[in-house]
Amino acid sequence: MTPTEVETIYEALANRLDELGAEKRELYLAKLALLMAHELGDAPRALALIAEAAENLDV
């Protein structure tokens, strides 16, 4: 994936999150993650990415 494609995906995701509003963002992101994991078709890799996504967050 090119940097331009990554930026396009980021922008689309940010716009969708803005449209949904705070009350639906969490559910949307969970559903999106499950759909992407299913599309990936590799449960161990999906689990590794779940862990990786939490790295370096200030939580």
C-alpha cells in the first residue's frame, strides 16, 4: 500500500467517525475491526495487530 493510499484510508475513516458522532464511534470501530479481521482470514495475525494497535497509546 502506498503512502497516498494510507492517507486516503485515514481521511475516509476520520470523516466517517466525525459523521457518526461520539455515541457510535466505539461500536463502529469494533465492527470495522471484526470485518477487517475476517477479511484478513488469519486469526493469529489479527490478534497480533490488536496488540500492536494498543502500543504507544497514552491510556
